Amino acid sequence: MLIDCHVHRPGRPDATLEMLESQEAIARAQGVRAWIVQGTTVAESREVLDFIDGREGYFACVGVHPSQSDSFTEDSVAELAELAESNDRVVGIGEVGVDFQRTPLPRDLQLDVFRRQVGLARDLRLPLNLHTYGRESAQVLADVLKEERAWEVGGVLHNFMGSEDLAGQLLDIGIYPSVSVVLMHPDAHRLRNVYRNLPLGGLVMDTDWPAGILERTGEGDYPFDLDQKTELVNLVRFTERLAEEREVSFEQVSDVIERNVRRAFPRLQAGLGLP
């Protein structure tokens, strides 16, 4: 069984409900069983809960993305808490973090919003589903997580692109680095080496549907059509590639990573009908 720990809901021209349902059928046929859908604002977090209602295998995180930090108000923590406590398929607080490279909002604002949401996660005993981009942002993220005692709840950092050292810092506080589409980039030799060297018991996996794409650089042999967004079935392709890199079986990788996701998000157990 495969679990995609970070996707988004449909709702735009390049990510319609029809596209999702078509891709979901293919992914299910190849062993993907569950998806964790992220909120990026308080309002969208509500919409995510509406979206997953009645959909088998769909779970949610509620939170405010760093690029939406200016939407965060004094009421946001209480509103997110209410959403999280209203639905037992809310398995975490996300998508939250800091991003100083691609988000123009002030650093102090991002950090304040992030710290408040780490505090909320601790109060609710829910894990974090994290975002960051760039070396500086990633190290600041790790430092804040340590300062705010994120080890009390743990979580995942989706689309991990950092170093072995950063991964070690995260694992020390219960944050799983998540293998994503960059694994497939022809020029991502450094990152594949990181994924090979980290303990398999410390990795999870996500597609970031529909946002996860490969950015073309150089003349390498690309495995996907870069004119299209990621597909849900790519989780199977990532698992195959990680197994190839580590010289182990597909089944070994899928079994271990599934257990890791379930450990990272304890509410998944009951939601999937597992003991």
C-alpha cells in the first residue's frame, strides 16, 4: 500500500475534479490507497474538509501556507483548531512553514505565523505537514522547529531537497523528509545520493499534486512530459526509482514508507481501518 502524504484539492483549470478522479482510478489500481490533502488558508482548509467528505482514502491537514501568511489573523488559530477538532480525518497541521526565496512576504510575518501554527499543532497533538524552499529557508525552518519543541508532534517536510545534515536534524526531532518529483530529475545526483544514504525508515513520499513538476535544465533525459503537471500515479514511479537507487525491491520500499507515513500521522490508522 502506498500513501501520498502531500497533495492539494482540485479547483483550477489544470487540476479539475475530472482529472483527479481519472488519475485516482489509475493510482488505486497500482497500489496507492490514501492521500493527505493540504490547506493553504483558513478558507481553503474549510474547502478541503468539504472535498474529502465521503471520499474514501482522503484525509486532510489544515493550515496557512507561508505564501498566504498575510491572510492570517488573530482569529486564525482558533478557526484552524475548530476545523481540526470538527473532523477526525484531519490528521495534521499543514501546509505550513517558511519560504524566503519564492515568497515575497516579510520574514518576520512568515516566522510569526509559522510559530503560531507549530504551537497549535502541539496544543492539538497533531503532526506538521511542512513546506520550505531554498537552503537558508530550510535551515531556519529546522531551527524554529527545534525552538518550538516540534519533536512533541513530529511530521513531514514535503518535497525534501536538502542535505544529509539537514535531514539528520529533522529526523532528530521526528520530522520525516519526503521524497518527491526531484528524485526523477536527470541532474539531481546530489539529492539521489542523499536519498540513498538516509535510513529507509526515515523517509516518506509525496507527489504535491497538481503542483509538483520537474523544471527543465540542461539536456538530460526527462522521464515525464514537462508540459503536464504531476500525476497521482507518479507515487508508484517514485517508489520504483527509489527502490532502484537503493538496490532493494519495490515491495520493501513501499512497505517501509507506508509504515513511516502511518507513524508520522497517527490518525491515519483508524481512518484506514488499521489496528
